[in-house]
Amino acid sequence: MIQRIQTVYLLIVAGLLITAMCLPMGYFIDTMGEHPFKALGMGVNDAFQSTWGLFGILMFSTLVAAATIFLFKNRMLQIRMTIFNSLLLVGYYIAFIAFYFALKNDANMFRIGWALCLPLVSIILNILAVRAIGRDEVMVKAADRLR
């Protein structure tokens, strides 16, 4: 069952989240120039503002997505882990908003980077994976009924 479509979805989720960890989520623009806002933090004028919580959520979510692939023998646990992963990514956006307001002031503007949408795409792929796992579960229960 590891060759199913949900495996592809979950592998893409893991790849997207690794990409989101590495790329800047946006840029704070002030009189000194552009400062990239990454998952690990933001450097402004020789000071580093740490946002390691965002990195931790993305790393944990990546590990959950990768581990969920190998739970193909326990499909209900696989569904629960995928839903948990989606909730983690919703928590990522909540944490991002909190860090945004903590780092934003009147002197700077924020320009969103395209890497900020990657966790949203991952949430959509998690939903597709849950649907595919559910179809497999229905198919297996139907086959058990026929035996």
C-alpha cells in the first residue's frame, strides 16, 4: 500500500515544508533596506530577532508527514496523523501572525514572499491524502465483507 497516491501527496508535503523552512516568508522593508524574514529569524542592524518557533513547527510538521507515509498498515492512525499535521500548519500561520505583529513597527513595511503559501498548499495536499486514505479504508472494508 506504500505505492498509493497518498504517499505522493505526503512526499510533496514534506518537500514543500522543507522548502518553506529554507526560503524567506517575506521581507521587512525600512530605510536601511530589505530584511528577509525566515523561519529561523530576521537580522536587522546587527541584531538577530529569533523566530525559532516557526522553524520548529515546520520541522515537526515535516517529520510527521514523512512518518505518516510508513503508517500504511494502520490507515485510521494515518488519517489522524495527517489531520494533526494540518492542524500544526494552521498553528504555524497563527504563530506567524504573532511574530509578524511582534516585529512590525511604524518604520517598516512588510512584503509577503511566495514561500508563505507553501504550508497552505501542504494543508490542501493533506486533505487530499486524507480523502485517498479514506477511500482505501472503504475499499479494504468492502473486500473484508466479501470474504
